[in-house]
Amino acid sequence: MNTKLTLRLDDDLIRSAKRYAGSSGKTVSKLVADYFALLAADEVLPPAELTPRVRSLLGSLGGTEFGEDDYRRHLEHKYGR
């Protein structure tokens, strides 16, 4: 059963959502439904177990001076933004 839901959102956000929906071949309603389904799935599924390789990397940058801003600059340099 489908039920109508009214959302109050910023005009720019709505335009952006409609553009994204159009480019992905979905409706805004489908995007919202997919998002809500992801939220519900997160509640049910336990967190994924880390692979041995990822587990071995945990803490490898501990004590360094690299932070989120450094990573952002790296990405901007890498992708030319």
C-alpha cells in the first residue's frame, strides 16, 4: 500500500533532488523510498566485519599530523577542484 507523504524542504534542495532523480532515471519519491529502505536496513543488519587487510591498517596513521583538511586538499589536488 502506498501512502502520500508531504515533506517541507528548501527550494534549492528540491531542484537538486529533481535534477539528480532525472539523471538517474528515478522519481524523487523513489529516491526517498530507497533512502528510507537503507535506514531500515541499517537498523537490522549488524556492522560489516572488517577484512584482515583493512584491520591491519587500523591505527596506521595514529600519531601523525594528517587530518581531514589534509585529505580534502589531497583530493582537490588529485581531482583538480
